[in-house]
Amino acid sequence: MGDFDNIGKLMHLPLENIASGEPIAESEFIVNAAAEAIIHSDGRNWLPIIVKETNDYKYQVVSNQFVYVAAQQAHLERAWCIVIDSEPKNIEQAKILAREVTPKVNLNTASRDTILAALRYLVAEPGSALKELNVIAATNKLELAN
């Protein structure tokens, strides 16, 4: 791969050099509206795409896939990206910060407050199967379990 002096830099990369990441589950209406917003901002995506280098001058989206799809829909030749190193922990962090994945909690080591907060989050999620869960009782049982 190329030199890794680009890690952490904001770069204006050709979209043709960027491979898609995971598919998005966003409506066509939202994608089109985002593309229009990019076009009306003189073709600038003010929220950068997070990419990793896969080969010399070749990249893959690891986070902000929605921005990548909107940039494609806007027919941009180049998009603003931040290059991160491809360590799994860094990719996971980018996805957590972009709210693309839910953080994991190790119940063996988590504090009571963390367990309580995680359960409250899960119960509050739309369509959650845990809507009827007594969060306090569940937290108490998890805290006492080995």
C-alpha cells in the first residue's frame, strides 16, 4: 500500500477510487434530498466520508456510507474524505461515532450504571422487543450474576 502519511488527513479523493462499504437502508427520498443539498453547496460534502486505504490510491468506505451514496447520487467527481488506518478498533470507533453500529457492553466488566444505561437505550429503541422489560430488575439480576 501507499505511504500512510495520509492517515488522519482530510483529502479530496476521486469517487472512482473509493469502493463502497456496507449498503444503506435509507429511502430514495432522503438520498435524493441529501444529493440535492450537496449540489446546492457547490458540490461539497461538508460531512466527510471515512475511508481506509486498500491499495495505492484506492480506498474503501468504512463509515458515513450515506454520505458516499449521496455524493454518488450528486454525480460528484471527488468527495471529501478522512483516511483512517484500517485497524478494526479504529473502524469500530468511526462506526460508533457515526451511530452506524450500537456499542457493545461486556456484562462481566461493565459498571451498574453502564448496564442500566445500555438497557434503557435498548428499551427505548423503536420496535424493540424489550419494551416491557423492567430495566431496574434486569440490571439488578445482571449485576448479581457471575
